[in-house]
Amino acid sequence: GQNIDQPTEMTATEGAIVQINCTYQTSGFNGLFWYQQHAGEAPTFLSYNVLDGLEEKGRFSSFLSRSKGYSYLLLKELQMKDSASYLCAVGMDTGRRALTFGSGTRLQVQP
Amino acid sequence: GAVVSQHPSWVICKSGTSVKIECRSLDFQATTMFWYRQFPKQSLMLMATSNEGSKATYEQGVEKDKFLINHASLTLSTLTVTSAHPEDSSFYICSAIEGQQNTEAFFGQGTRLTVV
């Protein structure tokens, strides 16, 4: 079966740093994706990790440890517009390339 | 990045009628498209995988006769919800991948379906 866990909700302050964790147990693995989703909108791609380590892209960084089935998304210099849901997703396999999503973490950035 | 257009953005239909949702890749050829469903405050659940020119692969528990998927060209996939019922009300989202080797999926804007 597929099991992807991430916290339901988080709150952080504008200008601060927040880390959103994701653990996964899946039958296949073809990379770990992070998406941002604002309410009522489609997800937008943030990052993709297929090898262990940290990938940095501007204010956003993503880390992967395949042996631990663990990833995190790090958001720096938080802005109010970063208030959204953050979805952790695992690529199923190289053949189908579909994604299995976690339930998402709703991040609320406060002034 | 690549653009995926989904239409309509929202639709209200009467119970028992059918609704067609279109998903188009505007600036690339999508060999594979995916259809997801998202209920309020829940994550996206994969419904089916659609490959151009072949039958869709449905996930367990998804009725293929109720959710008809057609991927007739490399830029268009359609999802038809047949004989819709109120419990089919949801947010339907498509995504598309270019070529055979890529892994990044681009999402459409989503369609909010309300069955009354």
C-alpha cells in the first residue's frame, strides 16, 4: 500500500523559517515532489528530489533521505502569500509516472 | 513552464446528467495525462492514467463506466462524468507529462463540479 504522512496544519510568522516534514512508505519510488496549492486552485510545482540530499531553489529548499523514507520542505523569509497547502507526493514508478499525494499541510503565515 | 488548460473551471449540473471536462496541453505534447479528484480539505486522489491512443488505466475503486476518459490526441484528454450524483461533487484536476522520459507533471486549473 501507499502511506504518505505530513502534518495537517502549521503556523509561522512572516519573515521566519518553517520546515514541513513528510514521511512515506510506498511500494514504488520514482522521486519525491512538493507542490503548493492555494485554496480552490490547482497545485503548482515547487521541487523534485530523486537523489538523497538538499535541493535549493530561492527561498524554497527540499531534502530527501530515501533510506529513511523522509523529506522536508524548507521555506525561508516567509511571506503572507506563502499561506497555502503544501503537498508531498511520491512518484509511483518510472513506467506510469503517476503521483501519490499526502493529505497536505496547511500553512498559515501570520504578521 | 508548460501550460495545461482545463475547461470548464466550474460547472453545476442536475443529478442524472453527464458532464464533460477537457484537459489540454497548450504548448507541448502530452503522451500521458492523469485525472485526480479532490474532496474538501483532502488531498488529490488519482482516478486514472490516460495514454494517447489507448485505454485509460483506472485506479481501484474508480468506476470506468461512470468516469469515461478519452485521450484522442497528444494535446487533449477528456473526462466525462456520466449519470452524475451529488456524491460526485468534487474538484477534478488533470495533469500532463511531456514525452516518455520526463517526470514533472503540469496541472490544469481544476474543475469544480457541483451536482444538484
